[in-house]
Amino acid sequence: MSDAATRALAFAGGLRKSVATSGRRWAQWPGGANDLAVVLAGIEQIQQRLQALAAEDDDAAVAAGIADLRAILEWTTYQSASIQTARALQTARKTREFAERFGLLDNPAARLSILVDSEESLLENVQTKNDYMRELAAKHPHLGLPEPLVKMASLAPKIKRQPSRLELIAQLKKSAKKK
């Protein structure tokens, strides 16, 4: 077995463990478990291909396997970062809603625009990472990398409408009956 093939197999094994560990966080996102399974299967296929090539001592094929593993590593890094950024965006929105609800932003020093700007920046960050992931998938179509987990539509702010007077009256009657 060549030295390059040995290193490539070690890289594949380490990448598989790393993706399995970080991918557990993907499972908390809709469709994440399926994407994790697809990526791990891709790594296993490359690993099997490298093991078959180890006896042949084909340096070009080993280099192609390493390039595929690097593409998967980069894609999974962007996937994890995109999910973390989406979670940060959700936290920022909850913080802004809390501050608005309790009037904490009435102070001129604590402006709402700072929170809104941070949300916009986080949205742009997720979009950029998703674009990188799509580019990688397009450059390496044989890897079958899935679409990014974080969909921009899922990050759109939820519009909360104020309850109508009839709805408020119904809520008051309902709460009065419980007492």
C-alpha cells in the first residue's frame, strides 16, 4: 500500500468521525438526518474506492479521492456554520422581541436598528454559506451533496398580527370561564 493511499484512508476515517460528530447537530434541523446519512455514505464510498486502489498504487486515483474528501470537508464545514448562524439569528430575533415587549429599547442608547442590522447580517451570512455549498455541489456532482439544510424561506420573519377585538373578547371570556 502506498504512503499516499494510507494517508488518504486515514483522512477518510477522520473525516467520517468528524462529520458523524458534528452532523448530530444537523439532525435537529428538518431533513438533517437524511443529509447526514447521504454525506456519510459518500465518505464510505470514497473510502472503499481508496482501499481498492491501495493495491494498485494508482496515485492519480488516490489524488482524486483526496480531492473528493476535501470537497466534502469544505461542504460540511459550511453546512455546520450555516446551521449555527441560523440558530444565532433565531436567538437575535427572540432577544429583539423580548426587548420590544418589555420596552427596553425606549432608551436612546439601546436602539432597535442595531438588532435589526445584526439580523440582516446573519441572513446574508447564511445565504453566502448556502451559495458556497451549492457551488461545491455543482463542481463535484458525482458526490451527490444535498441542498443546504437551512432554507432562506424558513428564516423569513414571522409576521405577528394583532388579535382583532372579537378575538380579544373571546380570549377574555375563555380565561374568565377557567377561573
